[in-house]
Amino acid sequence: MIASNILDIVTLAVILLIAIWLHEYAHAYVSYKLGDPTPKLQWRLTTNPLKHVDPIGFLMIFLIWFWWWKPVQVNPYYYKNPVKWELLVALAWPAMNLVLAIAGIFVMLLTTKITWVWVDNIMSWSYWFWISFLMQFSMINICLAVFNMIPLPPLDGFRIIKVISLKFATWVEKYTRYIVIAFLILVLIGQSPISTFLSSTSYAIFRIIFTFFANIFY
């Protein structure tokens, strides 16, 4: 039982390390390409995962199953079109997470195809560590993409709100401290509306992507 829990935590840590590393790099790369030197000046324009991960936040995965990371700082004033290009930078993260999720599903289906497992039986093969890992990898990346689109600071979904309604975004920023505290409490409470929304939405997206590629493979 203890060994199983340790394996679950290590698996979660590896998946989050990959996801956080690549989506923060995507932020830095897109912002830099749009004319912002800030990520490069702060040594974030690198594929070195250690530059993108908060050590204490990452350690919390093993202690409380909760984590935080080191967001890439960008300066939209360097963009020729600050409003639209900041939105493009914001969408780089969920886009990267969806790419990673699709890659995980693709490899999972490729593995089962090679091993002659019928598509209807893939879910029952979750006891096979490799298949289980790929399923978790895809689901967590989809969940991160959905979570990040929630319109609250410092999540990237808030940048979309700033584009749509600057007045409303200003009001949210005024009460950010209280909103974020309430939001975190709701996220951490089991079976909360937000937790239910994240899990159900993520699973629905997973099934859509899975079904699409399964029809191609089989």
C-alpha cells in the first residue's frame, strides 16, 4: 500500500514536471518571438526544466499533493499589439498542454495497436503501468489546460477577460486576494463545484480526443 502511494506521488511529480516545464517554456518562447526580451533576460528562455520549477512548490507534491510553480514574467508593452498579442501568449500554455495530452493519447493508442489490444479494452488495461501513466499524463495535461483558462489572476484565462472587459478585470484585480483565497478553498475541498467541473470537463475532452484518434487507429 505504501509502495503504491509512493509510486502514485512519483508519477504525479514526473507528469507535473514535464507539463510545467514545457508550458512555461511555451510562454517564454512565444513572448520572446513577439518582441518581449523579459523571458530571456530572466533566463527563462531555456529548455532546462530546473529554470521553470519552483523547488519548494514542487516538493509540496510529495508532502500535501499540492504544488505551485514559477510563472514566466512577460511585458506586453514590448508587443506591437499589446492586447491581442498578450492573449496569444496566454493561450500558449493551454495549447501546449493540449498538445501534450494528444501526444499521450497517440502513444497510448500506438502502444495498444502494436500489442494487439482492442480499443474497447484499453481502459481495462489501466493496471499496466505504461498505459496507466499515459492516461494520467493526458488527463492531467487536459485538466491543467482547463484550470488555466479559469478567468482569475494569475491564471491565463484572466488575460482573456482583460481583452473582453477591462473594467471587469480591474474590479477583479481590486479584490484578487479575497477571490483567490476563496477559489483555492473551493478547489481543495473534495467534491466542490469547481473540482467537479474540472474533472468532468477534462474527462469529456479526453474522451473526444481519444475517440477521434481511436477511429483513425482502428
